[in-house]
Amino acid sequence: MNFSFGQTAFKVTVDEPVNGSVKLDPPVPADGNYPAGTKITVTATPAQGFAFDAGYYSTPGRWGIMYYESMTPKFEVVVDQEKHIGASFIEKEAIAGIKVTQDVVYAKPGKKILKYDVFAPEKVKNLPCIVIIHGGGWSSNTEDIMRGLARELVRNGKYVVFSIDYRWAGKLDGDEKGNTMANIIEDVFGAIAHIYENAAKYGGDPKRIGVTGDSAGGHLSAAAATMPNMIGAGGFGKTKGVFEFMPTYIPKNKTPEQVRNELMDAIKAAAPSYGVFGGLNHFSEDPAADESWKNAVSPINHIPNAKDRAVPHYLTRGTKDFLIKDDMVKSYVDVLVAAGQEAEYVQVGGAGHAFFDWKPDNRTKETFYKYGVYYAQEMEHFFNSVFYKK
């Protein structure tokens, strides 16, 4: 293990927990510095009336403070740089009646194990499924960041929710060969193919799927909804003008064509939040990669005509979003409408970027409670209009 500039010790700060306690073993030294390489066992305990949400350590990162979370109350942190350690707790009532199955593995195409979490009402069957795809610039975060939205969408007992992870772009996962945008989309299709095969185990109906996601996940959810017809074995850019996605997971008894047909029929609605729909980076190092490769991963170029395949959309964006501009979303809506697709675009007054995210810090939680909870309900109303038509 390499340590920064040959340091032999690093400072660890314990964030003061709210509605619970955190214990470190070995305890924090008097000066706050642990020897480099120390393995700290962290135990988080909720106060009465509260439940464990997540444990974490945090460090400065690309998007400000980055949280690396554990979904189990006892976890290990290795001291290899300065870190903060803490835990998040939530009211028991907020998760009452919700069964969570964590870390369902669907593929391992590289160094990262790809997985998803399932949020289901207790004792249900044959409910429509909602698949959530997280954001983070295609280069950070995991499915854990969407658990707040997942809990809201499952709360009323009408859906089984699947929150999925995927590979990060380039070599950020430690792979020798960089991951491309096509690979990431293949992960999304692979996750949905795995969910299709296993949804019934969790009370879900695999033939009724809605997709949502925020930021990078907004792009990926739009791709999942508009581009399943591009699933196939023809390769992505290997032959000039041929761009097909081979799902990272294919059931052993099925062909890519069968998966394509199943997902085209099953994915019936999309709710991309503050996403990017065109002009995307293909993240490929192939010398042949050109503008056509970018177009091939851009949902705005692949919207089906509603007469052939209807995929209604519900889109949101905060009016103070510094990353996603109004015209970026509106241009996508315009093409949807031109193709005869139903599309509702809602601007969230006063909200910035990533208001559907959930992290351990109070600021993110407050933003979610202010904007995310209400618009999660509005999103559910949209999905209800598709899956629970009277």
C-alpha cells in the first residue's frame, strides 16, 4: 500500500453523529493521528426510535466531499490518508414496511463487481418495477446515493425498486483498458436483463418496467428507455456504421436478440432527472472513434416514433442547476414531442443540481427533504399514470 509522500501517520476526525453513536476500535489517539495502515473497526448504533442508514468515511474529491459508505453498521476503514469517519441514522418510521436486499451481483466484466439493491414493500407480488440509475459524471458514486429516492418510490406499496451500479468511465475502476460510454450503457442493459430474470423473487413484474436516474443517470435512463432496439451482437463501432450494445449480463438460455425484444416490450416509461441527452463523450481511445460514436450513445438521436413504441417521459430540472441548462432538456423534449411521445418537463423552482441524491451530510439531506421528497411523489404519480391506468 502506497502512502502520500511517505507519511507514517494520518489524522482521522470523527464527525459528531446525530440520533446515534459511533465507536472506533482502536480508539482515536489523543492527537487524532493513526499510524498509516491502521485498520479501524467502526460500529454505529442508532438511538431509540431511529435506524441505521449508513456508515462512512469521507475525503475531498472531484465533487467536493466524497462519501464512501457502508450499508452495514459494523465496517472497516483503512488509514491511508486523512479521513473523516461517521454514520447516518434515520427515523424508523421512514423505512417501516420496506424490505431492502443489498448487493445483488449481476456481472463482473472488469475489476468492479456490478450490483444492485432492491427496495420492496413487504409481502407483495407482481408489482411494476422501477429501475434507478445513479449519477456522478459517469465517474463517481454508487447505487447507495439513490436510496432516498428508492425509499420514496416504494413507500406507497405500488412498486418494487431496483437501484443499480455500473462501471466508471476510463480507468477509474482500475481496469487496464478504459471503460467507454458504450460499456456503461451495456452495464445498464445487463442490469435490467438480470432484473427481468429475477424480479419475481422480490415481488416485481418483469414485464412492467419504468426507468429513472439523475444527471449521468438521467442520460443512462433515457438511453435505457429509447435505445433497447440497439441491443445486439454486432459490436459497437467495430464495423463502420454498426453500433450495438451487448448487455453485460445475458441469461444463459437467451440470445441478445431475445433480451432486446424483452426489454423493448418491458420498458414502458422513463423519468430522467436533469440529464444529458446529446453531445456526449464516448470515452473511447479507439482511433476510429468519431462524432458518429457520440451520436450512437445520445438518446436524442434514437427516440422511437410513438406509433412504433410509446415511451412516455417525465423530466425535471432545477432552475438553479449550474450544470444542466434549460435548453439542454428542452431540446430533448422537443424531439420527443416531434416523435409523438408524451413528455412532461417540470422546472423545480430554486433547486440546484442533484436534488434527488442522498448522502450522510445534513446539507444533502435537507435538499432532498425540500425538493426530492415532493418531486419523488410527482414522479410516482407519473409512473402511476402509466402502470395503473383506470
